Amino acid sequence: MSREPIIGENNSSQSGGDSNATPLQKSSPKKATSEPQMDEDRSLRPKLMDEMVGQADIKAQLQIVVDAAKRRGEALSHVLFDGPPGLGKTTFARAIPNELGTTIEFASGPSLKAPKDLVPYLTNAQEKSILFIDEIHRIPKAVEEYLYTAMEDFRIDMVLGEGINARTYSYRLSPFTLIGATTRAGMLSAPLRDRFPIRHHLDFYDLPELKEILLRNAKKLQIEIDDDAADELARRSRGTPRIAINRLLWVRDYAESKADGKISVQVATDAMKMADIDNLGLDKQDRQYLETLIRVFGGGPAGVEAISHTMNGAVDTIEEEVEPYLLRINMLVRTPRGRKATSKTFEHLGVDPGPLENPDRLF
Ligand code: ADP
């Protein structure tokens, strides 16, 4: 038997448990995190789904399952959100307990290194409360397997004692809801994915939605912004609410320092230029990626590892943060042989595609 105080599922488990066993204290090296302090991000974050802009289909479907769970007086089924960073996964996860009138605990995949790290979150979970695991694709296999019985049967097995005194106890959990968020749904194993009956993919936002988010946040922050300046910022926000808000905060500072505090289209354009954000909203990293693909790899096809290593970037960051938007705006295509630039990429970077030695490198 393992000397680890907590192990994965064990067939020799006895039910009932030992009344002297205090699994929480024995097995919880650290306490589950409570809600972070109020900060600017949180005060701007919509509290209810109705206050969120866009994602209409997801909101409508979630309203139904939330409503049904409330009527039945049961815990909501487990929910998985996937999509690139900054599109609202955490915002949905925080809005759901507000809609249900319950509480939420936060955990993050990379901090759950072993099953024992997960135990305090599970044993602390109240009936019908929410446990949110961000970056759930980063949990190791042993933690993932430990989650299976917790999610399905609301039960975990624990080993108390050591050596010949070691005993496995089955610990009954209160029925809770797990909300997982991931930027890499493809990295989740099928057994884990299948344990989330409710799954939603968040897509990029269109320009009117981003403009609406910018105007709502400008109002909350009492920033004066012209209508055409909001259009301009929306165009340069990479389809992402978090980026839109960050651009707005930068332009607010710029306007306060360099102008009279009001955001006109000229102020917005000047501030974007200073931050090296081009007219499509692409930043330095995006352009470096595209330039590497074009100038070093002749437009591709090239593997993402080769591109990342050449530009000295982390493959994960490139795959999670850079490529999804470039794919979305047709500046990049993925082929079985690797990433390829498109004619739009050459045009945007002002590079002449030159003679087509390799005709399939372009559309
Ligand atoms: P993710 O968890 O997907 O990385 P977040 O939920 O943290 O993204 O969203 C980033 C920020 O963008 C939030 O602080 C929130 O203010 C804003 N935001 C995200 N989605 C929406 C939305 N649908 N409507 C309004 N604001 C949003």
C-alpha cells in the first residue's frame, strides 16, 4: 500500500469512515483559496449572465440548466468552458453561482500537483456549491483520476495511517458542481471531458459586441470616449473582451497624460501606435510570429515548435494566445504539414510573396 496519505481509487475501500479520522486536517496541507480581493478587473466583471455582452446561445442554454437545477433543488451538472484566454470563461463561472445563489471556490490546474492538493477543495465543497478549476488541462493524470469518482459519485477514497496500519476510507462529498475552464480542450482526456454533461466553447466577439463592452466599461470607469474612438478600439481588440478592456485602460492613461482626458479617435490611434498595436489589433508578438513564418520559413508550412523556437517563444503561449486569433482572421492556416501564411499575411506585412517556387505555400 502506498505510503502517501491520499491515493487514487482503491478497491479495498471501506465505507462509513472512521469518526476519529479528520481527513481535512490530515490531508490538507493548504486551504482552499477564498475569493480574491476586489480589484479593478473584478469590479468591471459582469456579475450576472444578463450583464454579459454576446455569447447569446451559451447564455440562453445556461439560463435553462440553472433554472432547472434551482427548480429541482439539485446541484447543477458539471460544466466545462473552453476557448482562448480573455473570452469570458471565468466570468461565466463567477456568474453561475450568483444566478444559483450559492458559493464558489477557486482552484487552478497547475497548483493541483497531487490528489492531496484537491482534497480540501472537495471536502470543503458545500451542497450545490461550485468548485471552479481554471486551466483544468494542466492537472496531472493522478489528480484527474481522483476527480472521476468525486464528479460521478460524490465520493473520494483516502488512506489514513501508514504501513500495516494504513486503512482506506471512502469519504462522501456533498453534491457539488465542478466548473472547469481550459484554453486547450484538445489536451483534456476523453474520460474527463465526458464527465462534464454541459460543455461550451467560447468564440471571439464581433465588433459591435466589443464596442458595447468598451462603452459599458468606459461608463463604469467614467471615461469620456467618442463613438468613433470606441469603434477604433473595438477593431484593435483581437475579438477579445480582456484585450478590449486593457486597450481602454491604456488609452485612458494616455489621454490623461497627453490630452485632456477625453478619448477621441486621434488619441486612441496615437496611443495604439505608441503601444505598437497595428490597425488590425495585432501586437508585436503576433507580427513577430507572422514575420518569422514568412521570412524564415518562406510562408510555411512550418511546425509550431520550429516557429516558436526561432522566435524564442514558448510553444504553449504561441498555441494558446497567438495562433487562435490569426487563424480566425485568416492570416494563418493549419495544414497536416504545418502552419502556412496566406496572401492576406503577406499583404498586411507588406512583403512581396515573390515567385511561387513553392506554389502551395499560398492560396
Ligand atoms: P477567461 O476566463 O476566458 O480568460 P475572463 O472571464 O477572465 O476570461 O474575461 C476577461 C475580462 O473580460 C473580464 O474581466 C470581463 O470584465 C470581460 N468580459 C469577458 N466576457 C465578457 C462579456 N461577455 N461581457 C462583458 N465583459 C466580458
